[in-house]
Amino acid sequence: MTDEEKAQEDELRDRCQAAGLELQAVTTETEDDSGQTVRSWHGWETKSTRGKFESGAHFRSAADVKVALATSFQDWLPIDGFEAIWSPAAGVVEGEVLLRSPSRVLSRLRDRRDPHPLMSLLWVHDPAAARKLKNAVDFDPWRVVIELETHLPDVTASLRLASPELLVWRTASPAIHTLNPAAQIAAIRIGGLELGSQKDARRELERIGNAAFLELDLRLDVPARLRTHYPWSVSFSNFQESPLRPLRSTPEPVPASLYLHARLSKQDPTARFLLFYQVLEYFFPSTSRAAAAARAHLALAGAVPEASVRLVVDELFKKRGVGSELEQFQQTLESVVSVSELRSFIKRELSFFYKDPAPPLVPCRVRTEESIGKLHSQVAKRLYKIRCRIVHKKEERDEDVLLPFADEVARLGPDLELLEFLARRAIVNTATPL
């Protein structure tokens, strides 16, 4: 480390300390071939000494530190759940925006290859202003600002490129590896606010931001949303390839279509979760009627053949399921996978997750100890509760809604993997010979 870099690091630490921030080294420990512990340094991260956030901006190199010192990042704080920041003193919030112009809008533009994230929008919103900016000899991309009228006293809102401070704070995202001061990132900036807490900042960012995005959608046909902050999420696959076998059976078309669509869809975990759930849901009526017939046969002590009981149950319920949806879900799981196979899969692939005494998303544990029992019931209850958080969007509801781009979605991976396994077993076990 040079003397200049050491001085910059000291200045960074002093600035953070004055603003109630702690600068912590980011390190990892691994073992080399000889078994010796090797510690690797990955830069610095900020943490609030006042408990306002756990992990903030990252500085992965001396170059990042130099860029950060050219900003007033220490006067801002992150807004939980979004790539966004707020200034308590200035009464300003700013958040990164994802927006996309439809092809029919792009076809009307003069320069379709313009890399600037807001110029296409400006060409549609104010062609004269866009033309003037693009024709300027000293074109400055940071001068592209789209003002949004709010009808709120003293409150201003605009779409513009992200400020240097936002570029610094967004390095908390696992997807950002370099602090690039020239990055052209679309953002919404809202000022003139009275902000007493991060909760206030998030509320105003969502309230006014969503109003702006709806206006863009209704007037310019441009979809946009705030960019969600996702925490680190690592997934390891233990899948073992094997030789292809002769084609001997074929799955039912409807659940197969749902399953294959979910396998090919990688963008929205909540949508994939619902597709895998629908694969199993397809079999709810038949499996619940079979379970009801088995119970009736048992109650009759075998006096009536089970096949006859099944005919009566099928006639009574006419393509409908028997019992609640959760009961039908559990019965379907019991019909497609044995307890031992289910326990083996969870222990092999997901034990690290389900050992948590307080798993995320819903307060339902899945315990694989044989002494606990009722593994199908535990799995069904947990996955069904998650399904309800995704599906039930009523204004008055018991559970919090799990939105498609919420930061919680990053924790859906293990449950999604379990549901995929169950859907695959249903497809295989109900396939018919060719």
C-alpha cells in the first residue's frame, strides 16, 4: 500500500466514523493444499454504528476508495430493500430505476442504439429537448433530466442518471463488483421531503415512485420499477448426469407443459414456484378421491371391495377434490414420493436450510428426524403457506404479500428446489407407457 493509498484509507475511515459508520475489512478464510489457513482480503464494507443497517457500501480496491472520497456518500444512508439512498438532512430520496421502452416506441426513435438509459424516454416525452441535448457540442449525459410534476407542495421529482453517492451505496449489491463513476444508471430523485426515519424514506420512495411509474406506463407505454436489493444467495447443484435411456413412457400433457415451462423460466422465482405448484395441483382431485376411497374402504373393514368404493367416491365428487386444498396437497405428496425418499432428498440437498429453527418466508419448519414424523404434512404446510403469500393479494389479508421482486425472494431458492423435486416426481410417477 502506498502512502497516498494509506492516507485515503485513513480519510475514508475518519469520514465514516464522523457519520456514524464503521469501516470493516471483508475477509474469507480457506485451507490450502497443506491444510494451512489462508486469509484473503476483499476490501472494506460500511456498517452503521447506530444499528440502522447491517452492511452498506463496499470498497473493493484503492481505486474505489478514491472514487468514494470524491463524493459526499457519508451524508446518505441506504434504504432497506432497494438500491436506494436517503439524506436525513436534505430531505431527499434517490433510487435506481429499471425501465424498458417497448419496440414500437423504439421504432420511432432517431437513434435506436443510444446507450443512455433515459434518452429514448426523452425522445418520446420531449423530442425538442432531446434533439437540443444530442446536437449540443458539449453533450453531457448527466444533464438529461425529466422533471415530474407532483402537485405536492415543495416536493420535486425527476428521472435522471444516478448521483455519485448512489453509485457508491449501490456497491452493497452482490451484482456490483466495480465502483464506476461514469456508470450511466437511471434513477428517480425526490426532494422536499420531511424524513424522520428510513421507514419514512422508503414510504415516500415507493409512494411517489410508483405514481411516476404508473404515469410512464399510462402515457408513454414505458414499464419501469425500482430496482430491488438482493442479498447474497449461493446455490450448489449436486445433479449427476447419466446416459439417456430408451423412451418408454410419456407424462400427461398439462402438468408436463407446466413443469417444462417452469424449468425454462429463470427470471421470476415466484412465478416458477407457482408453476411447479400447479403441476402438483393438477393431481389434487384424483389423489384426494383415491385417499377418500381408501379411508372409506378401511372404515368398512373391507366389506366392500376398494375398487367399488372408489367408483362411488368418483361419482359423488365428479372431478372435484375431497377436503381442503392443504389436505389435497398433502395427499398428492404422499402419492408421488415416499417418506424415505423425501427425507433422503432434504438431507442430501437442503439440510443446511431446513436446520434453521427460524426459517425465512413463513414460520413453518421442516424437520427430518424420524422421531418427529409427519414429514409430508410439514412439507405441505410450509410450501402451501409460501404459495398463499405469493397468490393472495387481497387488500385485507392474514399474511404479508410476497412480491415478485421483494428482497425476500432471494431466500426462496431451497423451497423452490424442493417443490421442483416434488413436481418432477409427480410427472414421472404418473407417466403412462408409450
